[in-house]
Amino acid sequence: MQIMNEGARRIIGGVDAHADTHHAAVLDEHGRLLGTRSFAASGSGYRQLLGWLRAFGEIDRVGVESTGSYAAALTHHLVANEVRVCEVNQPHPHTRRRRGKTDAIDAELAARHVLSGASTVTPKATTGIVEAIRQLRVARESAMKSRSTAMVQVGDLILTAPSELREELAALKTLNAKTARCQRLRPDSTGLDDPFDAAKFALRSLARRIALLDAEIAELDAHLTALVATAAPRTTELLGVSTGHAGQLLVTAGQNIDRLRGEGAFAALCGASPIPVASGKRGRHRLNPGGDRQANRALHMIAVCRLRYCPKTRAYADRRTTEGKTKKEIMRCLKRYIAREVYATLREDLRSLSVR
């Protein structure tokens, strides 16, 4: 559709993001569709997209899908140019069934979500130390998964190895000790058609891979420890909050933690907010199955640590037990309390970080 310049008309943008292209749509303040267009997912494409939007009028807000993946760079470009960006989830399936699905339709629906007020979430900032922590944590988690897989495979190969090799390794008690021994195996590489030498070669290969992954994990841990200590010194001083827990909670909250409405929103984001379940005269709350499950796991492990080492927490658990609360309900209450405490320290840490 042809672009219409009408002075200072306020417009709403919507973007459906993909790996190679971003499709944009523009609505006026009354919801009329003014135009749609596709742009390349590149620096020049982002500039063209922003210029195209501004040609319609003054940009009020832009709704963007996939702000944490395909549209991360576009979101950064828009925010850097003082454009208010709102994070938009995928359209409701009922809409898809009525109107179908194209990039233009998805971009228009993203804009309409913003115009209706259904999407008001500010995307996470991706330009500071918290984003650096997220990237290193992704690499560490991948290395940990690969190490776990290799360790399982070592155990399986030992179980099915020829009896002479299996008995030699069975003398060692732990799988880590067996893996260390496997690094020193000397297979005959010219006789790999023999299952004995093939088993030795495979075990040594896996053991060496595990050693390399151990070194990689140790290096990543060293960098993460320094970054998390810089970003969240108050949070890491809390009882039971390790570098890993603080790093995960930082990533969940985002460096622009003020985008959250308060500690209740942070608890909901971590899946630690209570969900009411009432029937008749009895009212209770249940666990929240939503939110960031890795953040919820971090809160759970902090609660487990405090139940073991904090007298105040143990006294609280004993008191709630006498009141008839189950263990799950007590853990839910503890995670909600920890979320409140961590939110306060994270907010102070990140505010201090922004003024340096």
C-alpha cells in the first residue's frame, strides 16, 4: 500500500521476525492498516525499516515478536533510536484459524496487540553484562550436557566391554575414577576390528572428551564467577545463593529489571507466585507450573540449602507444618519469600551497576 505522510500522525508498528527477513506493518491510532513491507534482517535492513515506519508519522510503539531470538538485533536498534518496543507473543490460534497465517498478517496482529493494550511488556536489555552472563551460561550448559552424555556412555561401554577390560575397571569404585583410568588406555589402532581394542579406543576417546569438557567448564566458571560478582555482589552474599543461582536469576530478570512491575511480577516470572485454588469454604494455593523453570529450580535449591543450614528457615518450616501445611506448600511459600528477597537485592545491584 502507498505510504501517506500526514504530519505528526501517531502510528503503531508491528514486526514479525524471521532469521533472514523481518516483515513490518503499520496502523494508525484508530487501527487502520496503513502499509506492510518486508526488510532484510541486517543493519541496513533495520535502518530501512525504521525509516519506513517514520515516514508514516510519529512512532508511538512497535510490537515485535521474538525479541529474544530472531528480533534481538532489531530490538536493540529500535531502542537505541529511542523507539518504545513492546514484546508480543504469538497470535491466538483462534485468529490463525479465522484469518490464516502470513508474515504480513502476523506483523499486523503484532501491531494490533500493542494498540489494544494486550502487549505492554518491555523486552530485556541485551547490551550489558547480564547478556554476557547469559551467553557464557549457554556455553556452560551445553558443555555440562555433553559431559553428562559422555559419562553415561562410558558407563554403558564398560558394562558391555570384554570381561578382561570390564574387570580391570570394576576395581575402581567411582565412574570418575574409571574415566580417569580410561584416559591411559593404550589400544592397538591397527587392530580395531577386535572388540577388545575397539572398546579401549572408544573409552579413551570418551575419557579425553570429558577431560576437555572439564577444562572448558572450569574456564567458563572462572569468567562467570567474576562477571556475576561484578553484576550482583549483594545477591551473592545471601545465604544459599551461589554464582550459578545468581547468574540464572540475573538472566531471568534482565539487566533492565525496572521493566518488571515489582517483586510479584518477578515471582511470577520465576514460577514462584501462588495460584489460588478454592473450593467451597476451603481456600488454598498451589504451585505455579509456569514461568522460567530454570529460575524456579534456582529458588528451589536456595530453599533446600536454607532448610539445611538456616535455623530461622527450619523454625518457619516446623511452624507451618504444625499448621497443617504440606511439604510442597511450605516449599512454595519459601520460594515466594526468597523471590521477594532476591528481587530487592538484584534491583539494588543492577541500579548500582547502571550508575558506574
